[in-house]
Amino acid sequence: MRIDVVTIFPDYLAPLQLSLIGRAQRDGLLGVHVHDLRDWTHDRHRTVDDTPYGGGAGMVMRPEPWGEALDEVCGSLPGRTPHLVFPGPGGDLFTQQTARELATQEDWLIFACGRYEGIDERVYEEFAARYRLSVLSLGDYVLNGGEVAVLAMTEAVARLVPGVIGNAESLVEESHTGGLLEYPVYTKPPQWRGRKVPDVLLSGHHGQIAAWRHEQRLERTASRRPDLMGGRDGRT
Ligand code: 6GU
């Protein structure tokens, strides 16, 4: 999978060279390319923003650098068509299902990171008319820009790309697979500060262990995330 990121803070994306995502790149499973939006400005101050028409607080990103940047980046792989992602608090919720769809149905993502009060609306219109385009939000809170969201979304998507995670089995039972949170886990020692590992986990009864873990997932999800259990009020 190929991932391009356009941002005014390329350094923000440096963590994508680390850990699992970094290794996936060295292994050739993933290519991450970060671009500075200001490379597509033409004035001495490399201006990317201006005051909003109609008044109001803050600054809005001007359409011209975004237009030139996305024209160039979107056209940089002959014969291939990217899926454009604009991270933003006003977007559709990014979930494990979104990550799964992007990992399995797309082979090229371009993230366009807005800052300030947002990007001129005509940029969305222009590129939605030419490409598949999603506006995606991490959740109901406000970040200063899309960069941190791209780190999260890239990690969530990349780890679902075949080969990126060595132990594919670890993907099967994790939180949000099957709509439930993960069960609690324990390791050695069997007793720590007077706290014991649940007996069933030491019993060697695989059937009982599986049943206990499933019960724990249900209890945990009902208690912490009733919204995942279906039913408008989370009780059913
Ligand atoms: Cl994707 N962007 C910004 N700026 N804020 C957010 C977000 C995204 N998701 C939640 N808050």
C-alpha cells in the first residue's frame, strides 16, 4: 500500500518511520511519502492561509496551493487512482470498519491535512468530482490539525495490510473485532502484590478459558461501551 501525506508540518509525521510502520516500509509492504504543502506556494512568504469570507475567527487554507499539490500528488503514479482522505472533526467517524475497508479495498491513500479553521470548501468539491474522497474524524473532540489523526489512521490501516503484523492471529480477538472489547490478559508471576491471576487461566481447560474470556468481553463492553451492544439506549 502507498500512502501520501500533504501537510504544512512534515516533521509531525516522523513517527511513521518507527516501529511497525517503519519496518513495513523497509520490508516493501508500505510506502509512506510526506509532502510540504508550502512547496506548492509561489510567494516569498509561502502563504497557505487567509481570512474567511463572511468574517469570523481564525484563518482558512487557500485553495490554490491545495489544488496544485493534490493535482501533482494524485497524478504521480501513472495508471493508479488514489482514495483521498481529509481528516477533520466534521467528518464521518473513523472506525475499525473504516480501517478494514481502506486496508482491503484501497492500495493508495492520500491524506490532506488541514490546519486553522479548515480548507476552502471548493477544494473538497473539486477533488470529490475527480476521485473517491472521504472526510474522516477520529471522534468528538477537536485537534489542531489533521496530522495526529493521520498518525492514528495510518497505524490502524497499515497493521491490517497482510504481512505488516507478523502474528496475524493477534488481529482476530482484539478489541472491536466482532464488536466487543478485548478480554483482560495476565502473565507471570501468578501472584503479584497479593493479586492472583484468575484460576481458570491456570486450569488448562481450553473450553472454560474461552468461555471465561467471552464472558469478560461481554461484561467489559456492557460496562464501558454500552453503545457497542446495540439498542438505542445501550441496554440491549
Ligand atoms: Cl480527523 N481532525 C481534527 N482537526 N480534529 C479532530 C479529528 C480530526 N478527529 C477528531 N478531532
